[in-house]
Amino acid sequence: MSKGFATKNTISKKTKKSVNSNEPQGRLISWSPWPPANFQTRYPAFPFVFTIIILIVGQWYISLLR
């Protein structure tokens, strides 16, 4: 007795797909869980944005001290 819409009860073999890309695999720092090796290609503006955020928070902190 078949259930649902399936007509055959065959289990398909899962094939391992190889990734053929130019992006580096693994981690930038081998023991670190972050960042992945392709982080710099995925987020090229991260250093600039992070620097701007640090400057804004620093100015806000300095203004609180006055």
C-alpha cells in the first residue's frame, strides 16, 4: 500500500556534489570558527563599514564623558 503521491518506493542514491568555484574553502584561521575563507570576497566593504561604526560609537562615547 503506497502513501501519498509516490508510486515507487525506491531510494535514490545521494551523490556527492563537488563544488567547482574559485572561492577558497575552509577558514582564514585554521582553529577559528569564524570567518570563512570566502569572507573577504563576499563582504568587501566590511573593513570600511566597521571603521565607520567604531568612529561613530567612539564619538558618542566621548560626548557622554563631557
